[in-house]
Amino acid sequence: LGIISTIAGKGDYVILDIDSHASIYDGCKMGDAEIVAFRHNDVEALEKRLKRLPPEAGKLVVLEGVYSMLGDIAPLKEMIRVSKENGAMVLVDEAHSMGFIGEHGRGVAEAQGVLDDVDFIIGTFSKSVGTVGGFCVSNHPKFEILRLVCRPYVFTASLPPSVVATAATSIRKLMHGSNKRAHLWENSKKLHKGLRDLGFTLGTDEPQSAIIAVIMPDLERGAMMWEALLEEGLYVNLARPPATPAGMTLLRCSLCAEHSGEQVTEILARFDRAGKRAGIIG
């Protein structure tokens, strides 16, 4: 919330993906910058928006490594190139990729080899790190001034030492968790392929992250499918507008490295039974 509204002020522009997380939109609303949205993951649309803006204006492009609803990744390398060519700084939210994607689990920017080209990286401790809080890191020479001028930061109490210690320990484990990352990738591939083979419509053609989105025909049948899965003893998130892109209803599956291959097989069996009972698949 605080970083975007502090970096971009009156007379500046924040250029963001139209499918950005609600917290990013809230951060934009807190500031005085002009908001310019572009079509989801569309490099050409981003470039067109940037070229229409005044060359002398401050510009901040806000992207996400993994988008939380469909689980798809951003073409960061191309988007960062276009942003830099048009004089914009780049902020990447790695909340849904940290710990899983990249050689050391640092996210999509690491995986695509553009970590040093990103001006600001933000993330959360509430997902793969398993605690609470968040962070922003940057190599910008004046980054430390944000500690004094970012109002949500200044007027928020510090995290308890126990939480900080837990987060630090978890991050160190994630950095060396290549085996767990590899196992999670196998889980993601297996679930994605299994759901497609059963006849479900998914949010991505190929598995891109630990998030697998199962698209429902409409809200009513999505709720029926969600309840059928609950009766099977399986919980997934039912996501609906306005939280979802393009007004769609979906079931959002979030895998973790602790799921065994046998458990993923059982998840598929329960989806099969629930899907047939709810009339989603034949």
C-alpha cells in the first residue's frame, strides 16, 4: 500500500496490468499519481501506453511475477525492456512466486534473469514464508529515504522479534530448498495435466506456478462444484467477481511442496467425482 503511493506522486503516472491484485489498486488510490492500465500480460499494449505519456513525466510500471487468480506468469524480461526504453521505473510484486520460482526462490525476475533490472521488488511473508508482514527491496541510491516519507511504514508498528526471526529462518530455508521446489513443480504439472484430462477448463494452457485455476461456467455452477468438493473432503477457494478477471468464476487450487504425489492423485479423483455430480464434466 505504501510504496506505490510514496514513489509516484502528483504529476507522475502509474502504469499497471489491468489484472493487478487489489492491494496494488489500493496502493494507487492512496497516491496522487495518474493511473494507466494496460491489457493483461500484453507487452505491446504496455509499450503503447508508455509512448502516449509525456516524456518528462515520472513513470512507474507495476507488474506481478505470478498473477494470483489464474496463476500465470508475466513476461517480465520484455516488459522491463519496454519500460526502461520509455524512461519508466519498474516495481515487481513477487508475492505469489517467492520461494517457488527461480534458482534460489527469489521469483520470476530471478528465473527470467532480470533481477538487477527491477527497481523495486515487493513481497509478503504470509505465503511461502509462513508468517506475517511484507517487504520492499531495492538498489536505488535513495531508497532509504522511503523509511522517512512512506506514511504506512512510518505509522505502523514494527513486527515482533519472534516473527522477524521466524521469517528470516524460513527465507534461509527457501533459498536452499531446490528439492522442495522441484517436487512442487511435479505436483503442479501432475494436477494441471490430470484436471485437463478429466475435461476441466483451466486458466493456463500449461502449468506456470503453484496456482491452478479451474474455470467454472458461471457462479451458480461454480458454487455447486465448490460444495461438491467440500462433500468430498477437499477445500479449494471459490473466486468470483470482482476479485477475478473478465468476470469469471473459478476454483483456485493452491499446491504446496508438502503434498505428496499420492495426495495429488487423490485430489484428482475427488475432482472427478465432484465434477460429474455437479455436471461440470461428463
